[in-house]
Amino acid sequence: MKKISISLHLTLFFAIVFIAINLTPARATEQKKSQHSPIKRVKPLAESSNPAKRTSLAKRKPEAPGPLYASQVDAMRTADSLALRLNLPQAWVRRAVGDARYMPGIARAISPPPVGTVKNWAVYRSRFIDPIRIRAGVKFWQDNRETLQRAESQMGVPAEIIVGIVGVETIYGQQIGTYRVMDALCTLAFNFPAQHPRASERAAFFMSELEAFLALTHRTATDPLALRGSYAGAMGLPQFMPSSWSKYAIDFDDDGRVDLFHSAADVIGSVANYFKAFGWRPGMPTHYSVRLVSDGADKEALLAPDILPSFASAEMVAKGGELDADGLLHSGPLALVQLQNGDAPPLFLAGTENFYTITRYNWSSYYALAVIELGREIAAAMSK
């Protein structure tokens, strides 16, 4: 018994030594690997230094959708009403609306920023004027040079404005949106956030866009549940809302259909046509430099019309706006446009009717100036 016990202990001892010897190299290799080949981390959105890369770099969880609108009695009653008013098949409209889902993230995204949030042009500009957009813009311009020239020749809108729009909107198709358009429009038409200061007005707007989308997709034999876009329901490279698609989108490549998702020619022609419809004036600058005199400037009066051009150059000067030499010679009305810069002094410029036209695409002077400056940066890069 004693010999068996000693033999058993020796066996266990050698087994332990053998296991230790064979495990040691593997653990040493793992430690060496962790010291010299650290696992790559993707920066979260807040840390990403390049806004244009944020969507592709951030690994966001898919949003959990809310209930189907088929479960909302009021929504289905509205679907029946829409079918009757638009002369569309009732079953088709009920399916489109009923299979759409409420999306909580859309309701959050559409809400205004917290009260007291200070606008900052420099920060806003940095989101859109960056090397990624400029490089992509150069390629888009080079690939579509003849089409851009044709659009400018026919409709008077400069290539750099068209290229600036598509770059700001979607980085030339890289970020066209991932929401189903029906989900976005139904969420904002039926469940627009009540706390929004213009909730009733905005809900009515999105209801009209839902109508336009149903009419558009039925006319073009497109499944309304198949198209994807922004959280507001904007579609394609130029992010046209459904009503704008119906009114201003054109078949610029002459293939018999309008395609703002895949046809660069249709995108270019449609953006130019949109601006032409809103009164773009060929050859007119978008804005001039202006400085307010330190004493005696009637800033309140100059800013009262907001970005609507309302003052002749002489009137602006009389109210304390010092225009540059070209601005003094401008024959049309001007607007004093103010862009906040956080705690720094604001930027002022004198906007022309063409500047105002750009704001009809997106009602923001910050947006308009970003489009203009991105287009200029791309044009400068093209000449190098």
C-alpha cells in the first residue's frame, strides 16, 4: 500500500510539471502579443476627430423599432382618407401605412437643441469643410464635368454650388440615410414630438410629405417600404423630400426615369432645376463682405428681415453696414446675415438673392455658407 501511495504521488508530481511546462510558452506568447499588438479600438462618435468618418467608424446598435402603425386606429383611418383623397388603392395604402413602424430615435432627432445652446459657425463649418469631402468632391466633379457644364449652361447654376450641395448633404452618396422613408414620414406625421414649439405645423408638413411619397411611389410602381433615407424622409444623393422630388427632380440622363439614388446626371440636373425654380440669378454673387461700424450702426433694423434681402447697398451703408467695393456696386437687395461664433464675435456678411435661394434648400444661413465654401474649396483643389 505504501509503495502504491508513493507511486501515485510521483505520477501526480510529474503530471503537474508536464502541464506547467507546456502551458508556459502559450501564456508568454499571449503576453507578448498583448504588449506589441494591442487590439484596435474604434473611437466612439464623441471622440472621432473626423466627422465625415463618424457614421462608418461608429458601431452603433440598430435602433429598436416601435409598434406597427397597423395597431393605431387613427393612423389606419388616416390611411383610408389618404387613399380616397389621392385616388389610390385602399388596400395598397393600408399596407404601406400599416407596415410602417414608429421610430423613437427619429422623434428624438427632430427635437430642437436645448434652450441656451450657442451656435458656432466655426464648429459648424468644420463638420462639412474637411479633406474627405473635398477629395470626394473633386472626384465627383471630375467624373461628371460635362454634365455639370450642361446644367450650368441650361439653368445658370454654377458647378461649385451643385457640387457643394451634394457634398454637404451626403458626401456624394456615402451617407444617404438608413431609415425606411415610410417609417420616418409616419413617425413624424402621426407622432411628432408634442414638446416641439411648432409641433402642429411640422406634423402637418410631414403629413403632406407622406401624401407626396405615397403618390410618387405608386406612380412609379415602387414599393414604398423599400426606399431608405434620412430621419426626416429625405432621399437620394441630394436628399430631396418627396414633394421636391415630384416638383423639381428631372430626368437629366434621358433614360426615361428619374433616379436620385444612382444617376449622377439626374442628381445634378435636379439640384440645378431646384435652384432655377427658386429664382437663381446667373452671374450674381452669393454674398459680400460687410462690417458694422462700431458707433451708430442700426443693427436691430438691419437684422429685422433676417436673411431676406431687403436693403439696397446705399440703405445698408446708411444704417452702418460698411460694404466692400463689390458690395457697394451691387444693384439688387441685400440682407445682413449674422452667424454666431460661440463666445467669439459673430461673422457678418451681406447676402444677395442667390444666398437666399440656397437657404430655400435648407432654411439656414449656416448651411448656405457651408455649401458655398465647400464648393469653393473643391474648385480650388480642382485647379491645382
